Amino acid sequence: MLPYKDKTPQIDPSAYIAPGTVVIGDVVISARASIWFNAVIRGDVEPIVIGEGTNIQDGTVVHTDPGYPCNVGKNVTVGHNAILHGCRIEQGVTIGMGATVLTGSAVGESALVAAHALILEGAEVEPRTLVAGVPAKPRRTLSEDEIARLLNNTRRYQKRRLLYMGKR
């Protein structure tokens, strides 16, 4: 955890921050969130908020641009090596491994961004939608079962966090 200018990361005591992770500046990490190995969360331009129960997996980069903070809602899964840049991610979203979500874009509640997809600047992903490709395009609406499975994956990371914290 590194301060930047007059801002120091605010991390809830129930959150897990893995070794090798770098969290800088104006960052809030909420209750039961987990930030995994070698992720970088760099709040040196605009604020970054990581919601309750959200997991940011290994190697992910979260950053911002002037006028574009990054807000990640609760119970979100962000897969390994993803990039979130000055965007808004609503609750229950899954961002696939290696996906990139660019400045000014928004991903609606319970949506799924496929692995390696590219969400262009200013794009909006509708809630409960699967998007894939470069650039990402809507493929279909997610079923209730698919949304439940994605939420269960998020809950597994919430439990895994406890194991790493030595609490189970």
C-alpha cells in the first residue's frame, strides 16, 4: 500500500490483499473484497472503488484517466490479467481473463465480458448480456442459471480469501 500525494489507500480489514499486489493512492477496497497476486490498483489520477465481495485476480491492472474514475460494484469477478481503465462495472459482473475495459465505458449488472474481449472507450454493455470479441459485441442474454453460476464463482473467491487470511 503506497500513499500518493495526500491520498492513502483505504482497505477494509476484512479484505484480502495478496503479496506482490500494489495499491496506490486514492483507492477504497471494500469489505470481503480480495485483490490477488501481482495486481496493480493505481489511484494516482482519479479515485478507484472496489466493491464489497469483489475479487480482482492475479495480474489485473486497474487505473484511471482525468475525469474518469473507476468504480467496480459489489460481487464482481475480474479474471486474471484483465485491464479496467476509467470505467464503471456494476454489481454481479464477470470480466473474463485478459479482457480490457476502456475509459468511459460501463458494464451493466450481471453481464459477462468474455475472455480477451475489448470494450471500447465510451461503450455500454447492457445488463445480463454476454459480450465477446475485439471489439466486443453483444452475443446473447444470459440465463438465470448462468448468472447464478457466475455469482457462485464470486462466492468461491470470497471463501478462498478467508483461507489465505488463515481464518478457515
